[in-house]
Amino acid sequence: MEKPASLRIAIIALIALAIILMLQYPQMEQADADGTYTWTDNGDGTVTITDYSGTDTDIVIPDELDGKPVTEIGNDAFRYMGITSVVIPETVTKIGEQAFAYNSLTEITIPPNLTDIGLGAFHDNSLTDVHLPDSITNIGVIAFGMNNLTEVTLPNNETTVGGHAFSANSLTRIIIPNPNITLGEGVFEDQIEDGEVPINSEDIIIYGFEGSDAADYADGYFHPFVPLDSSPDVSILFNETDVGGQTVSVDYQSAEELKAVYHHEIASITDVIWTVNDETIPGDSLSLEPYTTTVGETTIRLTVETEYGGQTSKEVIIDVQPPPLPASPELTVESRTETDISLQWGFVPYADEYILKRDGEEIYRGTGLSYEDRHLSPGTSYTYTVHAVNMSGTGEGSTITAETEKSSNTRLKDLTISGVPDLDFDPEQDEYQIRVAHDVEYVTITPSMEDEGATVIVQGDEIDKGDSIKVFLDEGKDHTIEIQVVAQDGTEQNYTLNVTRLSSDILVKPTLDEQMYTVKNEDVFLLGQAGTFLIDLTHVTDDVAAIYLSKEQLAYLIEQGAVIQVQREDVILNIPSVNVDANQDLIISLRRLNENVEDMSSLNLSRSAVYTFQLKQGEEFVREFSEPVELQFAVSASEKDVEHLNIYYWNDRTKEWELIGGRYNEGFIQALTDHFSTFTVFDSTELMASNDQDDDQGETETAENKDRQSSGILPETGTQMYQWLIGGLLFIIAGTFFILRRPSYKNQ
């Protein structure tokens, strides 16, 4: 059966009403686990304590119940509980009506975030002091009535204070720091009738701002009123005397000070500032030392300000007097060396700076009391004078004479030698090995001293400052040059120059050592740039001669760009050193051949000795040259017979003599070659005639071979090749037959 529409509407209305009631009253009272506190849920995740059932009189209220912060203390929650002390959590923002009324509280700490204190919240206790945070915006009627408060400072906020909020106390001073606080009726008074004058009204002083509720309240209830922003009392003391508004005479560079003395009846002093020449200096005192170095008047202002903006300024003028003329400083010599004199002088009062002069010339001006005069000449006397100076003038001077120590310095500062541009001179090194080119006939030696007072003697001759001396050199010889330095105090030091003048040409006779001829290092190292190193083998009669040069010797010869010349009576070799490797030893071999050498034709026509030349380094022969080697063969011919004489080398591949060339010069045929082989001298016309005769004989042998071929007779080498071809062909036929027959054998 379908329900009537009116019934459905009624049911819906009841449900809606229930929901509204649930939303309006979510704070069903609950209790904690031990039943001490009863609380209600505020519906926003916080709770309000509504009742206290405990027996403790010293209470610490929890900041959470059921995991939710306690933000309110409800009406009458702790009323009449005999409480003597209570700690209210910082989470609390509101205290309800008579929440702590009628207890025995003597002091209370108000939470810093509290905003609302309800009617009679702390009424009828024994409070002697209370601090009200600036967060409070409302204090209810008789909130703190009937306590023992003597002084109250209201919040610095636009707080509303209910009537008689602080009545029935022992108040003497009320501080109202915010001009926008609203005061209710008789906030600080006991119960009085309209028009009555409060008892002891003059005993309660109210501090506030002119034009505010505080001023009106004080006037209406006959209380003395003191503006909070009133100016503090300020004095400036100099030598314990108040000098505010006066001019004070002070000495130049005085270190005395000014002191600030200040007072305000109620407000705290927040700023004490001195102002001098637009500079601000905080503090209760001011040293005059920075301001007494300039003669004349200086105005100093002192400004003192309270926490409520009350401000007082006082000024004093200090008049700095000129200083007296400074006395003469006492000048002394602290130490002396060969080049330095250290001076010091005593402090003089009123001196702004000191002037030091050496031999009448100013060398220092400043505030220091010492000076080190450096870079002086050894063994020299100097006169020094020091004066103290200030704005009043220059005081009398103090004079002293001091002499530097005589020098023991024997060091050469530098040494230049003509012809030796790369000399790396070191004063600590007293011996040098010097080599000069062969064309340097003499060297010019120019010494310079670290101490110009020292004496320099070269080869027994004294040299004046800046002068030079020439020393002549013999080519290819060693020379010893002695330089003696004598210091001012007689100390001596000698420098030795071992100078070798190189030679353009060095001629040596090598010594035979184990079938090889060798030369001495000292002979090699005397050769100059682009020189010729001549190895004389003219005394050697053996057909074979081998010369050994070490890699150290080669490196030097190559560095000098030298030519190595080897001389025998019948042949001369000129070998540029660049053709060999400086990193390996070298063997130069000259082997003289006789006329009966096999495979060499026409030797009977040779006009000179026949030689085979070799250059060997390590296991390798130097076969080709980057620069040609000059060959010179001795010939015994008259001038008219030398026109066709040339040097030839034997081509071992073609078995022929090949022309190099040649020209006659004083009994030698000369030519250049880019390789080594076997060489000799021929008359070109004679050699050509001999070669033509050999060619005719060769043509006859060729014709005979052709006749043998036409008659079917092959040369021995041709017959052998034919026989090998026939044998190979037969081997191929036999192999093919065996492969073709193999399957039939398998079937059988």
C-alpha cells in the first residue's frame, strides 16, 4: 500500500531536522580516560574543556585531548576548585566566563596566542602580577576583579576592556600603550555611584597617549595622567659636569669622553645616539679622540628616545685648541750593514708626522718612528736629521752621522767577453771553459762589480770602473786568463777563464790501434765552425787503411759543419760530415787494388792508383751521400797530357767503368761522387778505344751463336730447358690416365 504524500514529507522533514541539530550541536560532552577533564568537540578539529573533576590544586592543563588541541577553556570550567597554580597551554586562544574564578591563584601566565578573556575569568583570586600578551583583543567585565594587582600593562593592541575589569585591586599604576584601546566603565575602580569621586583616585596614575580613551578615562575618574610619549630627561657630562648647550675647550688630540645621562618615569630608553659631522655613533659615552685632531669647533648632538617615541636632544660644542710646537725627537742608529743603515727616533707629543733627511735631502715623511735606509754605498759616511711636525710648525731637528760597513763583497755582478755572446755568467761560479771561433784573434773582457768600491785586476793589470781589457789568442791554443777582485776590506776572490781559440783546419796524424787508426778527442774538439779535419795517412804504406771516429767525435764534427779529409800519398778524400749519423761510430776504409783484379777490365790502362772506399756505421754501409764527396787521385802526367784524364768508378752490375768526371789541379785529378765504390783515373780516349775492341769481339761471338741455332744445335742452357719441358708433359699424361682408370678397378 502506497504511503500518503504527506507522510513522506513529514519523514523527510524529521530527517532534515535531525541533521540540522547534529550540525548545530556536535559538542556532546566527553571525558578523558581518568575522568579528570570533561570536554566538547568544537567541530573544527579542536576541543573546549568544560569541566574539571580532579582534586589537584596545582594544575597543568593538557594541550591535547583525544589527539585534538585544546583551544578554549569553557565557562566555569575551573570555578571554585581551590586551585593555587595553573599552567595554561599555548594552544588556548579563549578563556570563558568565570573559568578560573573563586580560586587561590597568586600568579598566572597568559598564553601568547590568547585573544579573548571572558567575564570574571580570573575574578576573586590572589593575583599579584599578570602579563597580558599583545594578542588579546577582548577583556571581559570584572575579568581580573578582586585580586591583589598593583600594576597593569594593557596589551599593545586595539583591545576592548570591559567594565570594572580590574576593580577591587591595589592598583597604583596603569600603562596603556595603545592609543586605540577602548575602556569600559570603571575599569580600574571599585563600585561607585555616578558622580562620586573614587576613593584614593590620586594614588592610581594612568600612563597613555593624549587624545586617547586613556586620557579621557583619567580625566573622568580624577586620576593623574602621564603621557607615554613624553620626552626623557637628558644630560651631557664632561668631567662629571653637565655641559649641554655649552662650548667646551679641549686639548689637541685629547682622549677624554662625553657621557650621556637620561631618565624617563615609565618608558624604557631604546636609542642613545651621538651625531658628529653627519656620523651617528650609538652608546652611553663618546670618545673625543677622533675629533680632536683638527683645531676648531665641532658640534656634537645627543639624541635619546623612549620605547613610545618620546625624544630629547642636547648639543655641546667642543673647541679644539692648537697644539704646541713639537719637541726634537731623539735620533739613534739601530744597526748598520754594508748597504743599509737602520734609524729610529722617540715619540714626540703633538707630532702629526716626522721628516727624515739624509745629507739635507728628504728621504722619509710619515708617522712612523723608524726607517731603514737601503741601497747605500759600502764604507760611506752619511748625515741624518729628523724633525717632528704639526700644524703649529716644525720643531727642532735631531742630527746624527752614521757610516756603512766596509764591503767584503768580491762578487762580479756581470762579465762580458767579446766573441762569447752566450756566456752564462754566474757570480757563484769562479771558473769557466770558453771556446771562441777560429777567426777571433782576441777577446775584450769587461767586468762589472756588485760593489763599485771593489778593485778588479785582469792578467795583473788593474781596471778602472767600466773599462775593458784585450787579451790576444793564438789559433788552436788554450789560454788561461785570471781575474782578481779585491773588496774594500781586503777580501780577495779569483775568477779563472780557460779560453780556447778554435782552428779553421786541424791536421792530425792518427795512431794505429788494433788495425785501425784513431784520433784524440782534444784534436777533434779544437776544430772551428765549417773547418776541415785533416787525417794524415801519408806515412801509411799498407794497401788497406781504416780510420775509426767515435760517435762523440762525429757529433762535434757534424755540429761544426766540418769536412773530414783523409790524405794518402796517392789519394785524398773530402767527406762532408753531414753524410753520416751522429749517433753511431764511423769506420772510413781505403783499400788500394793491384792491376790483376778479376772481372775488372782495362786496369792496365789506369793512370792512378785503384781504390775501393767504404763508410761503415754499425753493421750498415753508407752507400749514398746527401752532399757529394770530393775524390782526388794523384797522377804523373804533364800539363799537356791531362786533357782527357777523368775519374771512373767500377759498375759491378754492368761490369764496366763509368765516367764521373775530373779536372786537373797540381798533380791531382779531382771529381765529386754521391756514392762509394772502386775508383781510378783513365785517359778517356784510351779507355774508349779499348772498349771498342771488346765490342768487336763480342759481335763475332754473337754471330757464331746464331749459326748454331740455324743448324738445330741449341746452346747448352736451351737444351736443358727443352728436356725439362718434355719430362713434365709426360708426367701430366700418366697422371690423367691413372685417374680415368681408377673407377673400373674399384668395380672389379
